[in-house]
Amino acid sequence: MARRPRSVTITLGMILLGAVIWLVFGILLALNAHPAFPDDVTARSGMAVLSVAAACAILVLLYLLRRRRPLAYFVMLGILAAASLAVFLDDVGLVDLVFLGITLIPLGLLLRDRAWYTSA
């Protein structure tokens, strides 16, 4: 197996960071510890479940990316692109810009290292 480039290691680390952020966000919502979220139990619970599900999906894709599965590569591109665009659906603040960086940097690195992920 070919040696993994440093940019791939950075990409995988940033994707892991994004998954951790989704997981922490979901836990904060489930515990009603997020200060800016309304007290509507249905909305909060739904967002918590979706956030934890997103974290789990990203972790599974991360595992598959490490195994160099081409389908995981393309699905991860779609997830990172959608997450980047979703930032602009609300008021954009400093936290949103940090999250945008955490999604756009691995997206660009994934595109840069396409040959590594899609070759077996």
C-alpha cells in the first residue's frame, strides 16, 4: 500500500474534528445546554438526533476513507459541500466561520488528493 501523504492525514484529522463538533453539538442540544436554542422539546430533540446521526455518518465515512473506498470519497465530498452551504442558511457569526473553515479545508484537500482516495 502506498504511503499516506501528509495532506491526507490532515484531511482525516479535520474530518474527525468536524465529527466531534457534530457530536458535542448534539449532546449539548439533548441536555438543553445550548444557550441559543429554544425550549421546544420536539425541535431540540430532532436537532440532537440529527446532529448525532451526522457525527456517526461522518465517522463511518472517515473509516471508509482511510480504507480508500471511492464511494466514501464522493459521499464525503457531498456532505462537506452541503455542510459548507448550510452555514449560510442562518446568521453567520464567528462560530459559523470557524465551522466553515473546518469543512472547506478538508473539502479542498479531498479534491487535491483525489487520486489517493480513489485508487485501490
